[in-house]
Amino acid sequence: MSLPNGGESAARRYTVAAKPETRSPRKVAAAVSWDIHSPARVDGSIRSLLAEAQRADGVPPLSDGVLDAADAADTTTVALVDGSTVVGFGIATGLGSRGAVEFTIHPDFRGQGLGKKLWTELLERLRAEGSQHTTWPWSHGNHPAAAALAAEYGYTPQRTLLQLQTPRVEKLELPPLDLPAGVSLRTFETADEERWLEINNAAFSWHPEQGNQTIEDIRGRTRSADFDPRDVIIAEQDGRVIGFHDTKMHPEHVSGMLVGEVYVIAVDPSVHAKGIGNALMVAGMRDMIDRRGAQMLELYVEDDNDKALGLYDRLGFAHRIEHISYAPPQAEDTAETTQGER
């Protein structure tokens, strides 16, 4: 791999003997050597690694939010490189009120201790920054190797995020759109950014990542080159924005289908009209299916959010995958009571 512009290569080089019983389908040499790099961006070689890990595990190894923050000033990236092959990659970054660290090893190079080496390298850098107690590792798909590594280092499972999916949309029976009296729906306009921010932070005040957003965070979404204002549905009452449903499409989903995601949905907590969240959900789901051709829909929700889980169950979503967040040893007490959707 040619190091991306702005990257740095550590002076250290390591060699690890491969285990004879390795589960890898690839014939690994008697020893694997690698260098540690700090790539400045997520390039094609890293995305190739992520794609291989996704194919092996059935779930993306790194979340969209963490990948989007890869080039931020407060983000740490580490890559293990064997010759021209990226064999491991990890990111540690600040997201909302707490940091996140995520990493993966190429499926052909697992079972040799590289995951532990990559983790200790990331942990060393977090300690140097003084953020080791406020950065929480994620395991996407609740991987057994991640659970074992977390336990070894004294990290405990704290949060469980459920990934829910519908059946193929032709088997999905959506209810009719039922708008509360005085409420109307439309697509996003640039003037909605401030209210979007206010509603988001009020609805997700408890949420360690989605809460405490800034106007720059909102504009990072609404002013990106691929943003389509039709992808965000706005709820209004008496000319005032009271809720939104931000949707996303995943054309390269691991399922092989074109998948629509209920990305963020929120209603102003001060609004007492019932049924707004349900109307936003149904409208967004119908738009992803009818206008954008989604073959399946998915969303993420906290496992203890019983109210939201009840709504999602009625709309045809079922529990598929678990994502676990691990609390660091001596972590600051940032446990929250979850009462809303992602």
C-alpha cells in the first residue's frame, strides 16, 4: 500500500508467528510482518479491507459515523500493513459526549494476535491523549473475539444497539398515512437547519453520540454533495417545524439488496400531539420504497427503548443483529436512561 498523502509510518516493524490451526482460508506464510501507519484518510486499500471483513462477518466492521470522522482533527487512525496489503485498521474519534473506537482485522490474517496488537496501539495513543477513560469501543455484530479482548482489558458491555430489518418490501404491509389534525409533511428546506438542530438535541439529550450536535454537524449532512432534500421529511404544525425523518440508502448493503435506513427520526418533546412519530415513520418508509426503490428497510435502536421497539414491531421490523458498546475501566459515569430512537 502506498501511504496516503499526509500519513506517517512508525519506525517499528513486527513479526508474529502464524498459528498452525488458523481459521484462515488463505495459506498464510510461516510468519507475517507488518508496519504501523497512521493514514490521513480512508483510501481504497482500507475500504477493500473493510469490504472483506464485512463479507466474512455479515456486518460492516466500522460505523458510518466513525468513518465520516476519519479525517477530523481529533481522530486517530492506525493501519497494520503487510507489504502492499492492509491487514488491520482502526479509528478512535470523538462522537458527541463520548468517544468511540472501532477496528477490524482482515479475515485472512485473524487468529495471529493482530487484533490485540492493533487494539494496544490504539489504546497507547488514547492514553497519550488522556482519553482512554472516555472512549468506548464498539463491537459490530457482537463478535466473540471482541468480547474476549474487552474482558481481558477490563472493559464491560454497557450498551446494546439493535439492528432491525424488515422482510423484503413486497412482503411488508404498511398502514395508511394517518396525520394528526393540524400537522402536515413536506421535504427539507435550507431554512429548516436551525429547527432540525433544536429538535435533534432536545429529543436526544440523553444520547452519547446523537445528542449535543452543532449546526456544523447538521450542515455537514445537508450541504454534502450527495444530499437530496427529498430524503428528509419535515413535520409542521401551524407553520412551525416539529419533527423530522432523515433517511439514507445503502446500495452496497451486505444483504445484496438496495436497503433504505431510518437514519434519524425525532419529534419536538414539547409537542403533545400524538401520532407524529408514526406518521413520519410511515411517510419515510413509503418514500424509500416507492421513490427510491428500497428492497428492504432497516434501523438501529437501543435495546431498552420499549416504546420505540413496539412501534417498529408493528411496522414490520424484526431484531437481526446486535452492536455492543464497552465501558472502559474507571469510565466516567455517563450511563443514560434511553427514551428515544436513534
